[in-house]
Amino acid sequence: MTPRQVHAIEQESYAILRAQLRARYPATDDWPPLARAVLERVVHASADLDYAADLVLPSEDVLAEAVDALRGGAPVVADMAMIAAGITRRRAVCRIGDPAAAELASAAGITRSAAAMRVAAREAGPGAVYIVGCAPTALFELIEHAEDYRPLAVIGLPVGFVGAVESKAALRAHPALASRAVSNRGGKGGSAVAAAALNALLYAESGAARSAVAAVNEMDETKVSPR
């Protein structure tokens, strides 16, 4: 895989981000590498440092397992086309625009987002990595049918005022999914942060995350002060 080229603007952005994180949340300096990579990508996508206190991450071993699975070609399932478009280096299975999802939604009396998740899960099969960043009903669908879909990992970051907090709480409470899930406690989230969380693992897969860290660390961080 071609190494990811890190632009100077991105290097500067990450240097600023790290300085601000260090100032506001110094404990994040001690987070393990993959957890830190997910946090940094989410903060970079949202310009919201407070994700450091809001994200709920699985163990480093679980994140490493997801990286290995992605390296081995594990399918990626996304709830919305915006998320699929934001995922780099991997085609995601997204069936929100599939007529079959609309037909299923009508027949089963469920939302189109939930139906699209069901259609995509059947296509992907067990062992997929799931990303939900828009629709709480898609996350509830995944939780309800977890035994059938058997996800390897779940990035559950839907956004909104109806069902977002509740769906993420249900994800963290699920006996099989809680230890394999990336989520956050509040109502914020969305396509950009969900895609960013997965991209952190994809970049780790390809070694790009390590290259980006090395590139930024070569900069004179003493010239960057928290803003």
C-alpha cells in the first residue's frame, strides 16, 4: 500500500492539537498508541478537544485486533453514504440508497437506516467492522441482532437529540459488544468523527499513523502554544 503523504498543514494542525490536548487533558499523553490515534483523529475532524473526556474506547488489544482484521480484508459496514465517502483506503458496504432497503423498511415497519443496516449486514457477514455515525436506529438494529451479525468491532457515534445517547448507552451495556465498541457518552458525534475513528485504524494498518506522528514530532513543538 502506498504510504500516506502528510501535508505540512496537517502536520501543523496536529502539533497544535497535541499542544492543546496536553494543556487541557494532560493524562492523554499516557494513552496507548491506538487509543491516542483514535482520539486525535476524532478531535482533528471535529476541533472538539472535549472528546478526550467523552470518548469511550475499548482496550488496546481490541483495537489492535481490529487493525489486524482490517489488514486481512475485514468488511467495513457504514450506516450512511457520507461516512462511506469519508473512509479512506477501504470501500465500505453502505446500503442506505439500495431499493431493497426501502422495500424492507416498508415491509418490516422500521426506519430506512435500520433496514439498510440489515441489508448491509447480511451482505458483509460475520466479522465485519461497523461504523454508525448518523442514525441511532441503525445502531439499535445492530445491537438487537448482534448475535446474527457478529461484528468484530463497532464504532458507534451517532449524533442527535433523539436516540443518540440512548443507543450508545445500549451499545456500552451489551454483554457481547461493550468490550468491542468505540462510543461517546453525549449526543454529539456524526459522520466526520465516525469516519475519522475508523481512519485512525486504517492508517495504523498501513503504518501511516506512525509516519504522521514521526513527522509531527520532528517539528519544534516549543514554537506551538495552546490557543
